[in-house]
Amino acid sequence: MNGLSGIRPGDRVRHRQRGEGLVLALVPGGKAKVRLDGDPGLPWTLPIFELRALAPPPLEPSTPPARRAPSPGVPLTGLELTQVPEVEPASNSMERAELRQTMEALRLGVVPAEYVRDYTVGRDETLASIEEILDVQGGMRVLWGDYGSGKTHMLDITERIALERGYLTSRVVLDPNEVPPSHPRRLYSAIVERLRYPDDQGHGLEPMLQKLAGSAEHLRPEGHFYSRFFSPFLHALESDDPDLVDWMRDYVDGCNMDVADGNARLARRGWRGQRLLTMSDYRTYGRMYTHLLGTVAAWAQDAGYKGLFLLFDEVEFVDSLSKQELGYALEVLKHYAAVTVPREDLCFDPEDLYRGGHRVHRDLRLFYRANQPLTVMFALTPLPDIEKSFQQIVGSEQYNIPLPPLGVGHVGELMQRVIRIYLRAYPEMRLKEQDLPLILEGVQRAADDRGSSPRVLVRSLASQLDALRWKAKGWRPAEGL
């Protein structure tokens, strides 16, 4: 037990700013690796004194939910669950903590960060397409699937594979209010804020820029890899002026800054390169932010990574946007396609993309450099307006990844895999074959009440397994499982 806090691996904790999560391991320096509920990607390393241990919730029987008409999903007719899988328990406390964090995510109905591929079924072709685009280090894919088909799940797998392959990733939910695609600066800012690193260097642009701080080719105006946006940040690092570094950090992160003030600060510190450009949120500036993200991808490669992989989640924005706003959004999305799709496969001429701002903004190149390793993936629901809108951008089917519903056989395999993860996470659990019909009955009840999407089925399965484990410890729910 930790002498200061009593925190151990496997404990639930709360951080005042980051929210709740699960402790995966204690590390030297009085810190802990924590998988945050609200950020289920790479774990955060946080000071232990900033964490507060949470008591486990009381085990009280809940009132069964009111029955309602089932929603469309996987039909369960013919589903069988007849065998308890053989498993080996977790080999150490950190692996056990990760397995339990996975089960906690499944209980909450969210996609876990670890072991996500261990319970992914029926998606071999989808995974092959994802592996293909990672191999070529650049391009675009669109995941097409109805609500509940697993788009978010597949994006999570994609991000995990991309990180394992050495890419920087950023995953953004396009929201008409918070992150509207019709406002390119806000979209850019959300992207760089959510940047993740395969070597757990942190978030945002600064870890990458710090790696290039000693590179004259990236810093000097005459360097081969100079950027009028990011090179001044390297100059600020070299100047050892904390105030200038803070100002430039906000600028490259996409904050609304007074560039006249920034240019004056740089000049006082001996900057002789190009003057900073204003970062506007008008849709006419889509070209500038496309150039910036191409720079991030290229500089990431220069810093030793594979490139940049952008994932846009829940792009069901058409019904929330006016006709004019939708036009602005499509203009921005066309810029992403223009730098990731071969010109012959585009349904528009990149030279016709609207150019706004001053002459210096209009003259920016779409590409920072040739063959920049930028990859983009969108998750789309095939509503008529959305399909029609995207047909104005890319017409070729090779960029589409359909997500058909899972069949009964896939659901049975999914349940077996979740049970296997559960038994590894809780080695004290003794599941018997006579328990399986009761589990299946409980899952069927959940499907009747709440629909039979994979998320509902997995949450119900986790609940049935929890109830059996609690029974073995002497707690009995009010009615059966």
C-alpha cells in the first residue's frame, strides 16, 4: 500500500481536473499511470497526491427498467452459449487492472482502450482495409454504418492500431455547437488539443516540436523544412523566454491571438523569419488549416513518427446545419480530401476551392510538402443527405468501408470473447456450464427491452457475470440475475 495515499493498482480514483479513472500502475516519483474514463486512450501519468481513491459502489439491487418496444438490432433467435471458455488468469497486477478497466468500460457502454481487438468479431475485411491505409502512410477512408453498427468501436480500434504502428493520432467528435466543421480554426484547435503519441509523450503539439528544437533545418528561415507557423515556436524555445514560449504555444494551438503582439515579441528576441499570420475562424481559411495539418504530419515524420492519422467521429451533423452551414462544412471537408485523395478520384478540382483572407493566405500551398504522411478517416451514418453530400467530394467506392450488422454467429463469438476477458480479469470467478442458460436468458431480456445492438448485449452480459460473481460472495439480487 502506498504510504501517502493508500492507492494501489486496480483502484478507482478521481482527479480534480481530469475526472475519474482506474490506476494501472504506480511509477517512481510519486506518480501513477491512470486510465481516465473520459479519455480512454493512452494512460495519463499523474501525481499521486492529486488523486483521491473512490470507494466501490454499494451492491444494491436495482429496479428492473420499464419494458419498451425493442429497437432494431441483431436477432437472437438461434443464439447458443453452451461452453465455458478455458482461460489463463492475468499474469500480473497491471494486466489485471487493464482487464478490469476493459470490463468497466463495457459495463458503461463505452469502447475500452485495451483488449478492444480481443472482442472484435465479424470485421476482418474492415481491419484489412485499415491495415492497408496504414501501410501506405496517407489517404482517406469513410466508415459507413447505421446507428449502433459499431463505427465508434472501429474508430477506437483504428486509433489503437495507428498508435501501435507509430503514428500521431487525433480523434475529434464533430459537433454542430462545440466543434462545427464549418469553423476551421475551432476544428484545427480541437485536433491539436487531442494529439496523442505512440511513445506516451503527452498531448498536443509541444512534445513533437520539442523533439525538433535542435534542428536548424526546421528552425532557420533558409532551412529545407521551415514553417512560417511552427518555426517561430522553435525560435521561442531557443530564446529561453518563458513568456514568448507561452504566447507561441497558444498561437500554434489555434487560440485567437493578436499577431501584431506576437510579431513584436519575436522581433525583440531576434526573429528574422516571416511574420506570423492571423488564424481566422472564417470558412474561407480552410486552405491555411489544411496546410498546417500537413505540416504537423510532415514534422511528425521528421521527429521519428510515421505521420498523422486524423479520426472524425459521429459526423451526423447534416440535420443540425442550415443549408448555408452545410455548404461551409463541405468546403472544409473538401480540403481534407484534396490532400489525402489522388486528384483523379476527386469530384472537384482542388484549384477551385475557395481562397480567402489576404494575399499571403490565398497563396499558401494546400500541401506543406509532397507525399506528406497525412491520413483521414470519417465515420458516417448513411442518411440520404449525408450520402449525397459526400458524393460531391469523393465518388470512388474504394474509399468506403461498409459496416454491415453482425449476425447471430458473430454475437455468439462476441459473448464467448467477453466471457474470456472477464474470467481473466476475475480469476476467483468460477463459472459453470449450468450458469450459461441463465446468462443467455438475461441477455435475451435485455435485447427485448432495449434492442439487440452489440453494445446492449455486451453491457447485459457484463451485468450477468457480475451478478454471478456477487452471488458467490454472498450477495443475492432481488430477482434472479
